[in-house]
Amino acid sequence: MGQFYDTIPKELIPWMLKQEMFWVATAPLSPEAHVNVSPKGVRDSFHVLSPTRVWYQDLSGSGVETISHLRENGRITLMFSAFEGPPRIVRLFGVGTVHEFGTPEYEKLIPPENRRPGSRAAIVIDVHKVGSSCGYAVPYYDFRGHRNALLDFFDKRELADQKDAAARSDAGLKTYWELKNMQSIDGIPGLQIAPKEQKMPRCTDAMKRADTAEDGRVVTVVNGRAATGPAVAAKGAVDGRRRYEELVVAFALGLATAAVYVKLVGIV
């Protein structure tokens, strides 16, 4: 049965932070313009500041619908859905504010050590209503891991800017923003500050991996579930060494068997 709250119930916060993806929905004011829904992934993108305020790190893409719609009217809904365990859907209804790369607000929320390649904004949402419903029709899915293609693509763009004397390569991130992120498909203004920012976009090597948490731990998948921590990494290393040792032993036994066979054939 659906329930509504004025603030985010504290028991829902750990569950939301655990989810590997969520969805963002926005819409322009014009009834003839396009409603947008975007999936958001990459570990630790979503954060909870208080029972009524959340934010997420917005990565670059070929469109800029969410930012454009928020600039026009601020309306936004975030949705989380359970793919394992008890069924659940949670929606956060609120008003969003865009803090672009290069602004003090962005720098405060996303310090260089937590910035992802291609990160263009911090989207802050003031939540005025929370909806929780059953999600009985949502299927089960096993989490296999995060894709790294987006981060790899924009890492190359940022490296191009870093190698350019003016920090603005034709193959760089800022040029990409100017080509792709200045307005929505309906012509609503998008990025305004980031493309003109003189500061060089940078991030650490750890943040170039989509499966790395902000504290530097690597997220791995164990039995279809994400797990983090040194213990998981150590287990993976042990399993890797064990597999290597098994292959070495198997190879040695194969060589010994072949040698015996050749010797027997030679005797016959």
C-alpha cells in the first residue's frame, strides 16, 4: 500500500544509498515540449544531506535535459526501485537547483578527490514529499557491475584539455559542453558557467573507475550483490592466486602425462 511522507523516513535512507542506480524525471512548462527521464548510475553518485535535502553528482552526456528543465521551473522527481529482497519503490518529489562545475557550491559538494571524469554539476533537491509503494510488478535483477564506458570517454576529453596550453582543446571536455550541453532539445538554456570556467577539470585515478566508492574502496560483486571493503578485495586476490596455482598444477600434470605417453609410444 502506498504511503506519503513530508520528509524522508530515516529507515529508507540506508536502502536508497545502497541502490546501484536511480531515475530522474523532469519536464518543461510547455505542453508541447518533451518530458525527460534519465537513469543514473556510478557508485556513490547519490547523497543525503538531511531528511529534506539530497543531491547527486551529475555526469556529462549527449543531452542536458535535466539541467535545462530545472533552470526553467525546478520541478524534479527521483525514483528508486528494489531489484532484490522485498519489493519497494521510493519517489522523492522536490525542487532542484543546479550548481555547475566552477561554482563555489559545486566545489564544496564535490572536492577534487571525489570528482568523476565528465562531472558537470551537483544537483541539489529540496524534497517536499516522499512516496513509498510496493513495487510488486518490478522483476528481480542481479547486479553484475558498473559500466565504465562513460568515465573512460570523458577521461580522454579531460586529458585533452589538460594537455592544451589554453586548457580548451578541440577534443576536450569544455568544447564538448559547448557542442552538446548548451540547450535542451526544446531550446531551453542548459550549461552556463562550466563551459567558460578557466579551471582545469581534474579527478583522481580512483574516481576514474565506476565501481570505486568515494572512500576509495572498490565495489565488487559477490553472488549477484555489490560489496565493498578490503576484505572483499583480499578475497578476490586470494581467489585469483588460487586459480593461478590450479592452472599451473594442471599444466604441469599435462606435461607429465604427455611425457609418459611419448615414452610409452617410443617403447612400443
